[in-house]
Amino acid sequence: MLVAFDFDGTLSDSEMTVLLGEQVGVTAEMTAITERAMNDEIEYAQSLRRRCGLLAGLELPRANAAFEQVTLRPGAAGLLDSLAAAGVHTAILTGGFERGVETALAAAGTSVDTVVANHLPADDGALTGEVGGPLVDGTKDDALAVLQAATGESETVAVGDGANDRPMLEAADLAVGFSPKPAVEPACDDTVGSMSELHTLLEERGVLA
């Protein structure tokens, strides 16, 4: 069994680009672009590049300070630990950034088996405003298929909330929306609003014994 999670808006209620945007005073612009992307009003890769472009010149210590604010939702660490104990392969597939994911997992004292995330290039001690990684132009259904091939796991569960999660939700055997956006809900087999509800659902579906 393979369970793949989105990160921002799902495992975490933080939004990394917004936290980074606070460091340079562009929070409102970041939030507006993010909302349009999550509601499928603009193409995700375009929205991500626009948001990261607003971060050009942000010094690395301030970027790191933003990443240190990224946290998991209440109950997320316990759920990840329960999945690990049940022998389930867990993955995070996010258009967000490796550093924020790693910081949040470490702070919560938990881990996942695989992280597929993007990164923010830097030059001369500051962000360039560019973004790189497998989930800029790549889609989460492709990432899920690669993981399946690598792990040999045939059964998949996907958990997400936004438009860029829809491809992996549609590809998964069980698609769970975490307080999903209206454009995403039709792709979901079930929806939940908390990690506790998700834990119960995965027990009911036999993912957690």
C-alpha cells in the first residue's frame, strides 16, 4: 500500500510561498495567486513561477526563518507514525519546497518514506526568483506512477486539497479530499476535515489495521 499526501493545505496548514512572501511584504499578492491556482483558475506551473518571482532577492537567512515556521497539522505526525507501524509506504508529493517539508517533519519528530518536492535556487546568498524541481511542470499522477514502479506497490491512496492534486486523486485507488476546493471535490471518493477524521477513514477502508 502506498499513501501519497499533498503538503501545503493538507498535512500542513502552512502555505510556504505565503510565509516566504511575508519576508518581503508580498503576502497579499502571494495569497491571491495561490487561491487562483488551487481553484484551477490559472495553470499551476504558471502560478508557482509568478509566486517565486516575487521572492527574488530574499536573503537566505530570512528564507530559512520562513521555512522554520512551517508546521504539521495537529494529528498529522501521529497518523504518519501509525501508517509506518502498519507497513504502509508514505510519500509527500508537493509543489512546495523540500526545506519546508523537512523542517516540519523534523520538528514534529516524524518522517515519511519519500518526499517529492521543488526547490528555490539561490545565488550570492539570496533567492534568484526561479524555481526548480519535478513538480513545477511535472504532475502528481506521474510522480505517483514513478513511486508505484519504484516501490512495487499496486494499491494507492491520495490525499489532497487543491487543483494540482487532482491528477493524483484521479489516478489513485482511493481519493481523499482534505477540505477540498470546489474544483477538486468531484475527483474525491471521500472528504475529511481533520487528521482525526482521516485516521478514522483509513481504518474503515482497511489501510490501517
